[in-house]
Amino acid sequence: MDPRSKIVAINKLLSAIREIHPQIEAHQVQILLEIAQKTLSTMKELADATDVALSSISRNLDALGDVHRNRKPGLGLVAKDWDPREPRRMIAWLTPKGKEVVSRLLCELDP
């Protein structure tokens, strides 16, 4: 792929990301894509993979989830709950809406 085609592809991908929500932040997209790579992700795994502090992972999961911490509606792309195998650990996964969004983003890379 020539450089111009790559730039066009990146622009299309960025436009698709902005369609998720105009204010979505880059690290939220990174967290979303990390979760998409596994069935279940722990907050520690997400923090390690994205180089984002655990407290920020928690806030971003809230924003990507159903209800943001400040009680505003979240994006509904991920869900989280306590790990039944390890009650001290929180796990996150994509919701059906999150899977649909990731699928759309992948289609932008390979139309």
C-alpha cells in the first residue's frame, strides 16, 4: 500500500472512531481494542498493556460502560464485574454493542 492510501485508510478509521462518540479519547479506544483481543481482561492486564494507571483504567471502563462515574450515560461498549474465580479482581469484556463497534472499525481497515 502506498503512503497516500495508508493516510486515506487512517483517516477513514479515525472518522469511524469519532462516530462511536465525538469525544472518545485515544486511550479509551486503545482499552476497547485491548479488551477485544481477549474474551475477558483484568484491569491489571489492561493497565499493563496500555501503560495507563489502574485508577484511570477504572474511570475509562466506566466511560466505556453503561454509566459514567459522574452518572452520565456511558458508551455501552464494555461491561465489568468481579471475577468469580478471584473475588478481588475486576474483569471486563465487550458488550454486543462493543463487538459491533470493533467489527465496524476492523471493516474500515479491510473494506
